[in-house]
Amino acid sequence: MKYQVADIIREIKPNIIITHWKGSIHIDHSNTFDIVNDARFYAGLKTIERDLPAHWVGKLYYADNWEDPYDFNPEVFIDIPDEAYETWVKAMNVYAYARGETYGFPFIEYYKALTIVRGAPVNLKRAQAFAVPRGALNRVGQHL
């Protein structure tokens, strides 16, 4: 699987990858962390011969997710403007699972509150938080 994902990285040539954090209660999220991290490494190695040339993705971010809380340490905080926030709320309300009707978990309310919790320590009304690989610096910005 990691070589298949590496091939996709080489084909698409992204500048940024956003994936799951490793500390998850969800086995698919933990597996995704491992696959994506390995694939990013293999996609960037010129010594691994594949159909497409190597491509290194310089920016890797781990998304804040209620199922991935263990040792998650956000260091990047992105401001969420009011218009974008309202668009997100409207979009999420379309989905029964997000409204808590299928799993019983109030996704929308949780993530609405989390944007405030993540924004407050960095003087933002609302923020989306990301962890980064060890050694990256804290920053606040408008986008990744």
C-alpha cells in the first residue's frame, strides 16, 4: 500500500500532505499515519525506481481529530474566518453522521467548540489546529 500511495504522490506532486495522527482509537487512522509517512519518504527517494520520478513533499500536517487524541500536540494554528466557518457549518449539517444521528457522537458541536478551544491560546476567534513532525516550529497563519 505504501508504494501505491508513493506513486500517487509522485503523480500529483502535492506541496502539502494532511493526514491522520498516529495516536488513534481508530485502527484505520493509525494505519493511515504509517502508510502516508512511509509513502512520503519513498516518493521522495530518487533511489527507489518507479514509473514516475521522485517528488518530495516538504510540508506534512496531522489533522486534529477526536479519534486521534493520544499525544496529539498541535503546533500550527490556522485562523478560520467567519465566512469559511459558516460555510463549513452549513455543509456539515447536510450529513446525518455529523448531526449525531448515526454514531451518536455530536461531530458538529464538538468541532465547533474545538475551533474556539484551539483559537483561544493563540488570540484567534476560531482556529484549526495541526500537529507537525517533530522539530517543526509553531506558527499562526491564514493558510498552510
